Amino acid sequence: MKAKNYFVRFTQILVWVFALIGAFLSISYLAIKLRLTDEAGQADGNARYFSQIQEKYNQSFRVDSTKILQQDFSIYERLALLNRIYPANAVFIEDALKAGVSKVEINRMLEETEIALSNDSLFQQEKQKLNTAMASMRLRSAGLSMYDWMNIAEWKDFKLAVAKDKKLIDSAAVLCAIEPRLIVACLVGEQIRLFNSSREAYKRWIGPLKILSVESQFSFGVTGIKEQTAMDIEAHLLDSLSVYYPGAEYKTLLDFKSADSGAERITRLTSFKDHFYSYMYAGLFLRQVMLQWEKSGFSIKNRPEILATLFNIGFANSKPKANPLPGGALIKIKEAEYTFGAIASQFYYSGELQQLFPYQTKKFK
């Protein structure tokens, strides 16, 4: 009898348990259906920044082609800053950059890190320092070249003047089988010197007319070739035993048309209308000293600064050696002094005028 009572009680408890479970499930179902269990949720504190990024880098975003270098520089600035604080994260972004991920995505990656670090005091301090320093530097150098002599009015006039001679320079360079930019590097050193010292000539001719200055006293032409140097260049074309001999294919490049070679030489070099021979003599000089050094076992064919220095100091001072240094005549520009070789080298590697006189893989062909 007692066992029967236990069984009845157990059965009743079991029924109540199932009833409670059923009630709980029913109530839960109703709560879900009526959306009584939905959490209100909360917008991320940086939600507006995420929206701004999306708006900035949406499908219509295009990189301004005129500011590509500036934008690339900004990426490296920000990456360098992140690398100082969180190098592990910087490595991931750098790897993406190396892998060719688009600049848009790289910028978004950087902006995401900056959002995450919006409350990081160290990062924010460093970022402020960087922004202040870069803004100051850009303001100071806006529109200016790092080379002071390229900021003078004469340089702007020179660029307009040399553009008029592009065809002549290219033609001479083809005949001499050298890079046109090498000839221009020598031209720059000579003309900048004249611009600075011959103020009267600049005021009367160079500035107003945007033409190159033609020398006609101790040196001749727009490249300042001395008469003896011109005669030596001519002689080397004919002397197959000379260390400067460039080969038979160059033999007739400076042939004279008259019996009076001396007068014709000066006339061809000092022509105000046609500077072709100034560039020819300069190009042949460069080829001849390049060959002299090659034959001595010291190559300077990829050393524009040395070639320009030799052009300035002449054959007599062209002495092949292992470690040549650029130099030459001192040129004073706005109270600052430069050597001829330094001026030529700074121009050559500056990137100025590369649209007219681009860099070539081989300086000599």
C-alpha cells in the first residue's frame, strides 16, 4: 500500500514537471513570436567614423592622379607611425602593400587601425607630432625645389629656353650615340653660370626672349667649348691610335665645308640661331673621355657627375683613376657656391625636364 502511494506521488510530480516545462516552452515561444526577447542593442561608439570611411571609399572613389606621390607618401608616414607603436599590426599592412593590394584598401586598413587607437594616448600624441611636423615642412617647401638654385627666376627661363633646342640636342645625341640628358647636364652647368654672372645679358636677351646665352670670347657656344678643346675633339675623331678615338663611324661628323677651318669652327659654335654644333662637340667630348676611362679599366659611363666635371676641366685634367670626385669650376648663385660637377649632377638626378629629356637605360650606345 505504501509502495502504491509512492508511485502515485512520483507520477504526480512527473506530470507537474512536464507541465512546467510545457508552460515554459509555450511562454518562450510566445515571447519570441512577440519579439519580447529582442535586445535593444547599442550603436558602436565609432559608428560615425565607419560611416565616414564607407562614404570616402565607396565605389566612386578615385585617386587624384595629380596627387599620387603625395598620397603614397602619406601611406608610408602613417605606416611608419603605426610601426613605432604597434609593429605587429604594421607588418600585416606592409605585407598587403607589398602584395599589391590597392591603395584604397591600404588607406582603409590604416584608417581602421586609427579608429581602434582613437583612445590610445601614446598613439594620438605621436600622430599629432607627425601631423604638425609634416604640415610645417610642406608649408615651408610648398612649390619649391630642395635645390636652392632651381628656385631662381633664371632657372625657369632656362627650362623654357632649352625646350626650344630639344630637337637639336636629340639629334646631336643620336649622332654621338649618348643619352641627351648627359648633354643637357653639361649645358645646365654652363648656362647657370652665365645667368648668374652676366646679368646684363640676362636682362637683355635671356629673360625677355627665353633663349640660351651664346659665348663668343674665351669659350664658345651655349655649352662653353674652348677653341683648343674643339680642335682636340676634331683630332681625336681622326686618330685611330688615340685613347679618345671613338671609331670610324664618327670620323666625318665634324668635317668642314670650307678651307678656313678656324673661321668655320668659330662660326658654327657661335651661331645664335643654330646651337647644333655646341651640342655635337659636347656629346663627342663626353664619348671620348668615357672611352679613355674605359680603356684604362675605370668605367665612368654611368657617372654623369664625373663626366660633367671632366667636360668642365678639359682633356688635360682627365686622368683615369679608381675613385674620381666631382668638382670643377666654382659657380656662385645667390651667394651660395657650387662646383660645376655638383650643379650638373643635381640637375641630372633631380628629375627636372625628364619629360623632354628622359632617363635612358644606357647612357652610351
